[in-house]
Amino acid sequence: NAGVTQTPKFQVLKTGQSMTLQCAQDMNHNSMYWYRQDPGMGLRLIYYSASEGTTDKGEVPNGYNVSRLNKREFSLRLESAAPSQTSVYFCASRDGTGLRSPLHFGNGTRLTVT
Amino acid sequence: GNSVTQMEGPVTLSEEAFLTINCTYTATGYPSLFWYVQYPGEGLQLLLKATKADDKGSNKGFEATYRKETTSFHLEKGSVQVSDSAVYFCALSEGNNDMRFGAGTRLTVKP
């Protein structure tokens, strides 16, 4: 089972460059999420999509945009990368049945902005 | 708002030692509580969960009990192994769009 697949695994950008992080899940989940992980801060929610066709801001949305392309895919775009966006990015999905459902995570994208 | 506080690490134990990682939470309603584990280079994996007060979640020898009176969900294991070395995250959920995580506790188990 593939679960949640993220690409790329690693990326180095220069300040001001743009890129899109890709995420796809094969579990037929309704909800998808983007988190960033920084040392000592746990995971912080960037954006989420409760269902196909909807997206909403999380705790730290500034500097990011998202697209829920279809039920399987949820991409995260950095339009003009900044060093503060150096982080590990995780995509996750959930079956959308409410608060009892756990998140299923991809293996992450490690992004460095110089 | 909702929040999770877990004990700071790192925690270093010898194999077969007893493990406790403390987790307390703040929530407005009746959240579900989770422990996730992250191995190097991987995403988080669900370790166990509890969805109501006094529930005990358990998996792979790990246990945690949902204590509403103390707003706690401490993770315990009676005898840790080297393979348990990882980062552990406590989390709570009060809805479809809100999974809040603690800062994580790094556990190292030495043979």
C-alpha cells in the first residue's frame, strides 16, 4: 500500500524561487493537510482541504498557496521562497469522519532555502 | 485555543528500562487524544489513540490513559528496546480540521 506519497524528498531553492510540493493519497480520504515541522515546535498546520473543491488556512499560511486538484492530490506552492521557509513539509490525509480519525502521513519533503 | 504540552527531551534510557513521557492538554470540549511516533527520515505514524475519558490506548507494549480530571495522556512502556528509539508526539483533535501536536520528545534507548 502506497498510502500518502510526497515528491520531491529533498529540494534546495534560492531566495525568491518558486516550487510546488506534490502529494497524493490512495486511501480515498476526503481530508488532506499540509504541515511544516521545525525543531522544538512540533508540527504546525499550513493549509487543509476538508473535501475536494475546498481549501482553508491553518495556523501558518503566509507565503504558501494550495490546490486540491482532485480527491487524491493536494499540492503546496511556494511562490517566492524565503529562508524562513526552510523546514520539513509533511502531507497527511484523514478519512474525514471527525475527531476520532488519525492522520496518515507521507515521508516528508526536506526544503532548504538559501 | 487547544494546545498540547509534552515533556521536553531528549530522554535517554537503557534497554529494558521503564518509559514515561508526560503529555497534558488544553481543550474547550471533549477531544480525541493520540500518540504518534516518528522514525528517522520518515513521517509520523499513529502509535495509539483514545477517544473518551478513561479510555486506554495500547499498541506494541505502549499504553496511555485518557485522564480528563488531570487533562493528561501520558505515554508508558514497561521495558523499552533499542528499536523504540524515535521521536514521540502527543496530539489532540477536536474536529475534522484541527489536530494539534506537542513539540515532540526524542527517545534514545542504549543497549
